Amino acid sequence: MPYIHGRLLDIGCGENDLVRSYSGFGVGVDVFQWGGVDVLIEDSAILPFPNASFDTVAIIAALNHIPNRNEVLLEVARVLDRNGCLILTMLPPVLSRVWHKLREPWDCDQTERGMKEGEVFGISSREMRVLLEDAGFSVVLRKRFMLGLNAVYVAKKRSSL
């Protein structure tokens, strides 16, 4: 992923493919042991890392699976270096619901872990911007990919702009 630099934290890392493919220092955390998780945590809003310990934090297709999204984004701001960036990807709600329905028979989110209370099928662009702004971030880039169906957001802490 071209937006990653320096020390990387991947929240909701799943099988930890992003960290494994990154050539720098990286650590993947998740609340469910998918098999490649570096650090198993109970709550993504309580990360076992010091302040400003990462240059890049990624939440790839996972923020909608985190019920306490606001608290997690505040925690991301804490562990992210002053000049660091947050990278998120997210499908819009309608598309996410269709995607999960099509994949339901073999989707680990539904067959192994299950959808928990507070999880949602996707997050709209408007809601994503509000979540980020409320946590002290500004979106510096929003770019569609995957035939325009998905979006990547790159955000910086407002204090660093």
C-alpha cells in the first residue's frame, strides 16, 4: 500500500497479510485470533503501546466491525506520531450488506466470529468523515478503488496540519 511509511500498526489485521507484506517494522492486532495476529487484544480502544509509537495506523475493511469506533479512533490518535497518518478502507453500507450476503456461506466474519452487537455493514463516506473529525483527524485523501466500489481514506491529526 503506497500510503504506509515508518512503523505500522494494523488494527483488525485478520491473518496479518498487510504487516507480512510490508518491508518495514509492523505489528498486527485483532480481537479474534485468525492465525497470524501478532498481538491479541480484548478491545481496540485499549492498545498496549506507548503514545506516538507508530507512523502509520491502518484499519483495512474493519472499522465497521468495531462497535466502539469513536473510542478506537481516539486511541489511534494517541498511538499515532504527530506527523503520522491513518489509513482506512471501507465499503458503503448497501454494498457491504450485499457483499456479506453473497459471501455468507464461507465468510469467517459470519461463520467463525459472527457479527456482534454494534457492528454495521459498511460506513458511508459522510459518516466516516464525521467519525474522523470527531477524533481530531482531517481527511487528506479519499480515493475510490475496486471499480469505484470501495474507498481508501488517508487522515492526519489536525494538530499536524
